[in-house]
Amino acid sequence: MSEIFTLETIVTLVAILALLIIGGFFSVSETALTAASRSRIHARAKEGSKGASIVAKLLESRERLIGALLLGNNLVNIMASALMTGLMLSMFGDIGVMIATGIMTALILIFAEVLPKTYAITRPDEASITVARPVSFAVLLFAPIVSAIQVLVNGILRLFGVKSDVGSWTMADEIRGAVNLHTHEGRVDKSERDQILGVLNIGDLIVEEVMIHRKNLVMIDADLEPEKIVKQVLDSGHSRLPLWRGEKDNVIGILHAKDLLGALSKTGGEMNGLNIDKLLREPWFVPETTSVLTQLRMFQKRRAHFALVVDEYGALMGVVTLEDIIEEIVGDIQDEYDDEIEGVKPGNDGSVIVAGDVPVRDLNRDRDWDLPDDDAVTIAGLIIHESQTIPDVGQVFAFYGHRFEIMAKQKNQITSVKVRQVGERG
């Protein structure tokens, strides 16, 4: 027995144990630092936690961090296995290789992988802060080797036409993924998800995608008698209306209902004494390609709620309001003058009857669908874009997992479509 447990054997076993502990440390660090919440770590760093500050700095370069941890983990595990193999060979001869393989597989799997990683995944933030200082030292120590390995790996990937950069994956994408996952798991309501995604997606929109199209605008001929103009203003239910003269593209001003009521108050309700032209506010024209975020800032800067949208030729395309932009975040806002019908009517067979001018985004939000809106704003535009034709009533198309049946047209305009997901009955 004393011949087996010599001083050299004991030293070797102690070295193997130490290497297993170091390997467990690298495993804990890898799991904790990759699973730690960057937002919570950032919050704790702002509160003054030095460990959280170190973690935040380490996470800024994940590739270098993971490279250093993997290098350290593999280095100690291989070294421990080599020592165990040498020890078993000296004790049992050639069969010692098999014995060493079995022992080290069990020891590394349990004590250097599963156990530390299980611990780390249960409390990643606390574990990452605990290991932050020694890990930062390891990253610094292994930096030259990790850099050389990264250059080699990137070169090999390029030989196969694979780009190693991850710049296309943004924090917004990460948030979208997390929100959708939590919605699927029932932790986030659909309305909350829509609002969060609305904030994230609004930066990708332009005014053309949120405006009210000119065919849906209430516009008033400025040459009408004052009482007729007043009647049209009252019948419209809107507070701001464009007035035109000669042709509808020639908007001469915006009539605000408050200005009109104030003028009527001064004349004692006498409409014939109104000078409508003096009540008009100067129209504000914006290009259809203006970013929605830019337009929102312009609304704030000018303290305005209403702008006319024109195309590159100066032709009137529609109107964008502050409410239109806010609705992209919080969903539809209805007041006592809005219609209850929003152009989406559920059918008895699981389908929906959709007005052709309903925006694809609004339909997606209402039905929790994922129809693309990159090439078309409205549902009618999507059908025309995909079919490459102006369809007739009764024609049926199937794309993006949905079935579209043309229900009604007005000249070349699709006015009603029956839509249902493929696989539903009806």
C-alpha cells in the first residue's frame, strides 16, 4: 500500500484535484457570464458595484471573454487527464489508459462541468460578479493566445465563405426575441408586447406607412358658402381640416375647429359674417419619406399635431397626425367620433373580412399574424405586389401561410378581402 501511495502519487493526485477545481471555476465563469442579464448588471454597476462594473466591461468583448474561458478550461482539463493517464499507466500498465479515461470522464463531467454550470445557471448575476476579478485577470493573461486563435478561426471561416461578425444582431433584436419568448410563455400580455415592439419598430417606419391616405381625407372646398363649410366641419368630427381651392392638390390652409368656434362666438353665431380665409392656418407639408421618429420630433418642436404629406412631385399623398404616430406604439386610440369598425371584421369560419386599405401592420397586430410589410403598406398592396396583377373579384391567392380571396373591387381598387390562415376551416 505504501508503495502505491508514494509522495509522487500524492502530489499528482493533489495536482489533479486542483486542476479539476480550476476547471470548475472556468465552467462556472463561462455559464454565469454568458447567462447574466446585461440590463441588471448595468443597473448594479450604476449603483456602484465594482464587480458589476468589471462584468459589464468583460461583456463588451464576448468573443475575447469566451475564448479565454474555453482556453483555460480545456488547458486544465487536458492537463488533469494527462496526469491521471500517466499515473494509471505507472500503476496498472497499458490498461491504465482505459482506467484513466473512465475516471477522468466521470470527474470532469460531474465536478468540472455539470455541477458548476448547474450552480451558475441558477444565479448567473451573483456568480458572474463573484468571478469577475479573476476572470478579468485570465482574459488579460490569455489575450495574446486568444487573439491568435481568433485570427486563425476567422481565416478558416473565410475560406468557407462564412463571415464571423455578428454586427447584424442588435440589442433591439435581442429585446424583440425576449419579449416574444415571454409572450409565448404567458409572462407578457399581447397588448404589452405590442406596445414594447411598437417602440422598437417605430424607428424603421416612414411617414408614408402611418399617414391617412388622401382618399380617406375629409377636405373642404374653400369657395363654399361659410354655412356649408361650418356644416362640413361639424359633420366631419375632426378638429383640423384642409381647405383647397381650384383643385384638391392646392391646399391653401388648415381650418381648426377651435378657431372656427371662436369666430362664430364673436359674430354671435352669424355665419355669413365669417371670413374663412382669415381663420386658416398655414399648411405644413412634409415629404412622404420622412422618418416617423423625425416627424415626431418635428411635431414636438413646432408644437403641432397635423401635417400634410406630399410625394417627390409635390402631389398631396395624405395627412399624418401626432395621434397616428402615438397609435403605432400604444395601439388604436378611439374617441367618441371614431367609428367602431376598423376595417377588420371576424367571420364565423375563422377568417376575417378586411378592407383593402387596412395597413398590414394593423392587421398583424389585431390578429397576431406576421405578414410582411416591407414592400406594401396595405393589405390590397400586399396582394397586388405578390400576385403581380390587379385581381378580379373571386380570385384566390395563397402566400405567407394565408389564403386571400378578393371579395369586392371598385374599378382597379381592391376594397374587401377575405383572409384566413392556411389550414383553418371555411
